[in-house]
Amino acid sequence: MLEIETSKGESVICLKLSGELEISTVEQLRMCVERLCLCVERLPDGLTEVHLDFFGIEFVDSTGIGTLINVMKDLREQDIKVMVTRIPKEIYEVFDLLSIPELMGEDSFECLS
């Protein structure tokens, strides 16, 4: 199960994720980001940044990792800065082993200590 709570500031939207990001739940994240991208086109000043808050994520499988990469690419194609924040240490270690921060930009990932 994956829950997504959305909050927005002036030019930043935060998607607070909790649960599991895996093969049976990734479509929820894809659809949420797709809706965001549609909204961006209608905003006068536009959205400049999206934070994916991973604090509540307990598990990520390979499909979840692939979806994260694709979501980040899709948002960046619309000139939206993406930050993956508050990543639990265990999940960050997997991302690091797979060189995801290196691939997508280390400044876009924030690990919990």
C-alpha cells in the first residue's frame, strides 16, 4: 500500500509518501505526478520545485526505483527541480549501491542520518 499526501507552497509541491513503493503501487505515484504536470501548464507563475518526501517509505523494489527515476526525468523535462527528501538510511543505502544519486544528481537526494 502507498499513501500520498500533497501539500503546496508558493512554488513548491511536496508529495509525502508512506508505505511501499513497489510494483503494485507505482501507478499511484505516476498518476499523481501526471496530474501535477497537467496543473503546471495551467499555473501562471508555474511550479518550480517538487519534493518527494520518503520519510514514511518502508520498502522500494526495482519497479519503484525505475518509477522514481522516470518521475524525476518527467518533471525535469518541464523545468521542475526535484528533491527526494528524508530518505530512510536503509533505502538510501540501496539507492547508493545502485548509483541512483550519482545518476540523477547527488544534490537531489537527502538521506536521514
